[in-house]
Amino acid sequence: MVLAVTMSSFGEPEVLHIAEVETPQPGPGEVLVRVRATALNRADLLQRRGLYPPPPGASDILGLEMAGEVAELGKGVTSVNVGDRVCALLPGGGYAQYACVPAGMLMRLPNTLTFAQGAAIPETFLTAYLNLFVLGRLAPGETVLVHAGASGVGTSAIQLVRLAGAESIVTAGTEAKIQRCLSLGAKAGWNYHEGSFVDFVQQHTDGRGADIIFDFIGAPYFADNIASLATDGRLIVIGTMGGSKVDALDLGQLLGRRLQVIGTALRSRSLADKIALTSAFQAFAGDALARGDIVPVVDSVFDWRDVQEAHKYMESNRNTGKIVLNVS
């Protein structure tokens, strides 16, 4: 038996508690990892409330990413060794002392990074890479508008945009968050409490609009997002934190400027897709991570026994970057 964060029911953070669960066993092609750190994601909050069930066959334990040490190899695994420092994206199960991971999903964790930093890499950087390069087809010289720029995915996207030779502009809720985004490479920032961002985008793109927009908010931003896109622009809807139902859509705008609206989700993708994505990201950015040219942005680290407080902190929207749990 091992320890994991479990839920007594769906609901508020108080339903979370640490309890014993069965030790996971690696199957063929899998490895067992001793988890040293995991990180919070918005999906965890939704799953805790019963609004985002895990994919079929996935662990019902929260946690979509982790960093730790390889503890045991499943049959046929030769790509890693026991004791290797790794991090990985998970379909669930990260809030636990041990997790089973397909070997192809593992990323080696550079010695220059802590386990807490490693836990902040997989979900944010893989999400950003997927949406920037696979779906968004980002090209050098283009401009990306990143909403929630100070979020985990936002801070990762800003850095990947810079690494690709493109520019990012951001929205965020405080001046401190905007300044952090600028320090990571964003060109300019807009405080969304000041109203519509359309004029801001036009000002910082010489009237062209953004080539790609990363949106976590959904319906409330939809009209301004469409107005802020350049010809041939791509709106990538990553979340619907503000609502999912749009009152009206003028399809003529999509046709006239050849716009694309793309919905995306990483968790529900096939294992083969996730392995390919992991490999592509490592080829593109692995050396940059090892050198420190791009960094996982960690806002705060909680002991996993304080998981309730960590969830409350995420729900307060005060964080810049990732909230991490150290797993003992």
C-alpha cells in the first residue's frame, strides 16, 4: 500500500485527504515512478467538483503531471534505468507516492532543475507546444495574444514563442503579473480589469491583429478575440473559465478574413498522440530547458498534506505560474 490524496466525495477542497491506496503495478512498456512532486491544474479543481471525469481506464486520483525517480521497470522497457530523474504528463494519479507511466511519456529531468520545477513542466509546456506549433502552426515573426499570461500555460507559451522567434502580447489581472510576463519575453501586457483588449492588440500589432490567440476564458472574450485576429488568424480555445455559450457569431467574419476557431484538449488525446507530442517537445525545447533558456515558472510549493490550502489558493487566482505539491 502507498499514500495518495483521495476524495471522500465531490465538492470543496475539504473533501481532499491523504489515505492508503493499492500500490500501482507497471505493465509491459510502463515504469513505476516514485513521485517527489506534482502540480495543480484547473482540471483538478473541476474533477474535484465532479465536473471533469478522468478518461476511461485512467486513475481517479487527481494529478496530471509529476516528477520523481524511476523505481521499477515494466517488461520490455530499456529506455530508462531505475533511479533516473524524470517528469511526465499523466491522465491522472499524480497526487500519490507512486505512479505508473508509459515509458514513451517520460522526459528526463535535467540535474539543473529540482523536482518541484520538474513537476511544473509537463502539462504547461506540452499544452503550449501543442497549441502553438501543432494546431497553431506558429511561424517566426508572428504575434501571439496569450490570455491569462501569468498562468502556468501562459508563462510557458510566452517562452516558447520567444524561442521560436515570434512575439507574444498578454492579458493578465494585475500589474505584477504583467511585469512577470514581460520578464519572460512578452512584448506588452494589458490589465483585463481595464476593459476590452481590442485596441491594445491593434496598437501592438500595427493594426494587423494577432496571428494566434490563446484563450482560456471562452464566451466573454469571443467577440473581442475575433475582432483581434489578423487575416488567416487562429483562435485556439483552451478553456471556458468564463462560460461556454456564445450569444452570436457572424460567420462572415470567419469567411472574409479566413479565420479559424480551434477547440483543443490534451487529456483526452490518445497515448500515441501524447508520446509523439512529448518527443516533439523534447526535440524542440529539451536543450533550452537544460541550459535554463526557458524555465518552468513555480509560484509556490505546498507540502501535499496541505493540499486543501493549495486548492483554495489556486481558486483565488493569485498565482503566477504553477502551484506545486511536494510529495513525501
